[in-house]
Amino acid sequence: MATELKAGEADASYGMVESLVSEVAVLIVGYRNSQDVVDCLRALSRATTSPAFDIFICENGGRDAYHHLVSALVSEEGPCRRGQSYGTGIDGNSRFTDVQRLSLRARSSTVWVGCAFDNLGYAGGINAWLRPLSAIPTWRAIWILNPDTQPTASALAALHERAQSGQKAMVGSTILDSLDADHVRFRGGISWQRLAARDVAIGLGELLDVSCNIVAVEGAMDSPSGASMYVTRWCIERIGLMDESYFLFYEDMDWGLRARHLGLGYAVDSIVVHKRGTTTGSARASSAIPVLSVYLQHRNGVRFVRRHFPWSLPLRVAVSLMYAFRFLLQGAPNNSRAAVAGLVAGLKGEMGRPKERIAQ
């Protein structure tokens, strides 16, 4: 079950009470990809002045990765200025072993960088900041960004405006593969094909400069794209936190589907470039996709279907077997085995972080 967000429930405030938090909290989960995070923060530094935002980063890759990330952020070429360190053992309930408070050089935004005590997974990294944020009254929405994204200057403003004008619980962006791309990767987000037991990107391959029917896009959405999810506070207070049992893959889809009845929106002018695959390997050749990614995609696909569309479980099994066969034909036997192993693990009900031998 998803964790509930309750007023006043927090692991630690880390001084956030004293400084308060801006209207939007930008949440980023990294895993040993400091350059992606640096580039993302450089892009955020160029954002329009309204709405104001602060940034909260969870580094899941261990202490070395955490120190490397902080050093990259505050280097001479980095987007941040060094601030206060909160050291280790801040709070017995904390999921961070160390927290650094930095600030953007180009604007008055605070940047909090937390070192997770372990690899918490994607949802765990988001929730690690949402819990202490629940004690802070000032923020009104969060913006979840993949670390390998670069939003344009008006991306956040467009999301904020669509949420307010349309009274939307969650809002998605226009996702591109590059800033000069002619075609769209996502319009807003994802639609779940119930009769095929799989998700599809809305607007995939459409020309960027061709007008679209925003109402139709919003009607088709089952979730915003996890690369850029704007989520209102009132939505989180109603549906709870992300479900950490997925660890990686499908947690964003699960969250979006749980919020669908509250209203999903599409901000067409919120342009976000997503360097696909740098965090999960999804853009690589079949044989180079990490085994862990394949395993979790198929394990969690079963979990997602069981929760939301249990009648389509046989279809989902067939989809995973089809992928396994395709991996085999493409000369990727390890990923073929990983797809089958993930399918079996999902049918057995495995949740959370997978076995270490799979994760390596």
C-alpha cells in the first residue's frame, strides 16, 4: 500500500522550517550521474522568476557519489554556491546520512542535497524528501524531474499555470529528445492500453509545430511522464506518497493512475528535453540495456497490472514472454533471461529492491 502523507509527519526539517520553502519544491533522484544533475540545475537556473522554487536532490549512489555530486555542483563551473553541511546522524528516523544546503548562483533558490543511507529506489528517493517537506506549510506543489532532463526557461511556469487554471492534480510537459527536435517524445504523459497490457507514450512521433487537441490529450492520459511530473500538494494529501514497493519503473504510472480521478493536465508550452536512457539505459541497443532495468520492468509490470487491471494479467504475461523472445532474436540472451526472471518474480509477488545478484 502507498504511504500516506500526514500533516506534521517528517523525518527531519534540516533547518527548512527556518528558511521555509518556496512555492514549488523541485525533486530530483540521482544515481552516480553527477554531470546530468549539474546540467539539469544549470537549466533550472535560467527559469522564469515565477513561480519561485527550491531544489531537493536525493543521491542514491552512496557516499562517494554524494561527495562527487556536491563537488561538481559547487565547482568553479558549477551552478551552485556552497552552504551549510548538516553532517551525519541528524535524526534517528532520517533516510539521509548527510545533507548539504547549497544555493543556486544565478537566483535565490536553495538546493538541498541528501545522501541516502542506501539505494532507496526512485520512489524511495522522492519520499525521502516528501516526508520532511510535509512539515513545511509554504510549498504548494512539487515538480519531479529526471536528473537527465533540461527544462526550458518557461517550463515550470507553464506547468504551474495549467494546474491552477485547470484545477489539475498532476500536470505533464512536452518531452523532447533534444532542444532542436522536430518530433515529440511525449505529449503530457502516458496512456495505458488495457487490451494490450502495456503503456504507450501519448503523441510519440508527432511533429512539434503541429497544433494538438489539449483536451483530447488530457482525456487520454493515465499519468504524466515520469521525466517531468508537476504534482499539487492537495493531490498528494489525498492519494498519499509514491509506492516504494516498485523500487524502479511503474511507480510514476501507479501514482498518476491513482490521481486520475482528481484531474490530469497537459501544459503544451512546458518543454523539457530528456536525454533518454542515461539513467536506465532505455535508449541503448537491446544487448546493452542493463539486466536490472529489464528485470524490474517485467516484474513491476505484473505488479502494476495486478493492482489496477487484474483481469489483464494473462495479457501481461504474454507481453513479457514476447519481449523475452524478441531479446533472444536480437542477440541479447541475458536480457531474455532477465525478462522471464522478472515475470516469474512478479507472479511470485516480489517487491522492493531486487536480489543483489540481479542488481549487480
